[in-house]
Amino acid sequence: MSDQMTAAVVSEPGAEFELVERAVPEPDPGEVRVDVEACGICHSDAFVMEGTYPGVTYPRVPGHEIAGRVDAVGEGVERLAAGDRVGVGWHGGHCFECEPCRRGEFTACENGDITGLTYDGGYAEYATVPAEAVATVPEALDAVDAAPLLCAGVTTYNALRNTDARPGDLVAIQGIGGLGHLGVQYAHAVGFETVALSRSADKEPLALELGADHFLDTTETDPAERLQELGGASVVLATAPASEAISSVVGGLGLDGSVVVVGVPGDPIEVDGAELVGARSGVEGWASGHARDSQDTLEFSALRDIAPEVETFPLSEVSAAYERMIDNEARFRVVLEPGA
């Protein structure tokens, strides 16, 4: 292979992408080098573009939805070998020594890394990553499909499986976009009575095709009232980052139900304390997951034929791909293919 690679670099906050030639990085001890076959573009990549996340240093290569193959292994790495199909998500490594790590709460690591923010990510032909951040990708999953599952997938799947909802319970997915279209598929696959909530009536056919049992156009129907008519939701997974929309579903919770926020809104969520007390319900949040959570997501997705809807671009068109994502024009995930 060549000792040079192409990477999309952000030189400073607010700068445009610059395609540069760099030396292919060598993995340090405890790291592996990944030959990147696909890298999803996520709205959180705006943290790098705009310089709004604490601790980001420049120049930086974004990208935390990496799917590819290991092509070099650093000293001390035994679990992984050259040729392994792997993926890396938002959780980019942990210290193993802080109090959360000692309790196995790796996503809460006080010294944790974030792929594509605290070190260079997957908008490049190669990336080096800590071995503990690496998930195995099943052979049944195409790299382009696997990449978004390492962020949008693990976020929705891991949030749902960590609720108290059981098969047959009423579970609503608020927002049918990049996160929500996967949330509907996971909710259906695990046996929930699945409700899709959207402000876009034209998404009803897709939501039903993906497995929703009910579709509610929230511009025409009060979602809380309708959810109560259906028996009250055990869970509402809030994927669209709109405070007003999230606030509007709290009254639709059944006894001991919860709104689980995974799409983070910019404004506070308003709740009626009396509704919470009366239903013993709550509003909570959920972060995505660590590498084993990502691997569980990938394995379940392969088992149940769950895949994201994607649009693909070569690395040379990174600027156009990013703009399509940030302008909410994509349906529903955008993926770069560095080798294309």
C-alpha cells in the first residue's frame, strides 16, 4: 500500500474542508489502524466544524461512524488482527482507571476520548483508534450500512433496550428522521406496539413499511391524547431535537412510563409536574454506548435485517455531503466512501 492517504481536514473553527495528502498513521501501543471503507456523517460533526465542543484541537479530521478493516495492529493488542471487519463509534476509548470505569460505566469515563473530536476520525482513508473502542462488524452487514449504526443505531437500540418496556408494550418514536427511522425498526423487531410520531404526513408510508403499527401526524392530532387513547405509552423515544415536540408527548405516558431523550434540543423541555406525579412517569436522557454496545447493535441489526436508509458520497465530495446532512436534506443518513 501507499505510505500516503487522503484526508478531509478542518484547520480551524468555521473553516471549510480541505482535502490533503498525509502520511498513513502508524498505530501506537494499544491501537489499531483501520482501512476506512465507510464513514457516516453525523450532525454532531458540527462540533468540529464550528468549534463548539470543549477540548477540540485543530487541525482535525472529523468522523465517528467508521466501518472498515483492521490493517495494522499496535503493540499489546491481542483481540484484533489484520483483516478483521470492525467499526468505531462516538465512544472513542476510556481510561479504565477513573471511578466510572472501575464500575464498568465506560461511556461516563472522566478521561474518555471521542472519535473524530479528541483524535482524528474517519473522514480519511485510514484512522488509528484505541483497541477498546473497536466493535466487530458481522459479515452480513455492508460497511455502508454498518457505519450509521455505530451512532444512530446504537443510540436508539441501546436506549430502547435499557428501558423497562417489554414486548407488547406501547412504545412511541418521536421523529422519523436519521435516528427515528432506525428506532421504529428496532421497536418493531423487539415486539413493541410501535407508534411513529411525526410532523410530516408524507412519512406515514415509510413509517408503516418500517414496522410502525400506528402513525400520528402531530400537526393534526394531539399526540398525548392519542397515546392515552391507545393505552398510554411505556416509552416515548424522543429522536427529533425539538423541545416543543418533546414536551407535547409527556402527557401521553402510561403508568411508570418515560420519555427518553436521545435527540438533544437546544431549548429546555417543559413538563407538567402534576402529569409526572399522577403517572409516576419521567423524562430522562440516554447516551449512545461503548464498543460492546455498538457490537450488540450491529449483531441484532444483522439478525433482523435492520438497515439505515443512506445516501453515499466519495471523500472528494465531502463538502457537498456535509451540507446535505446539515441542511436536513438527506433521507436519512449520509455516508462517505473514502475508497470510492
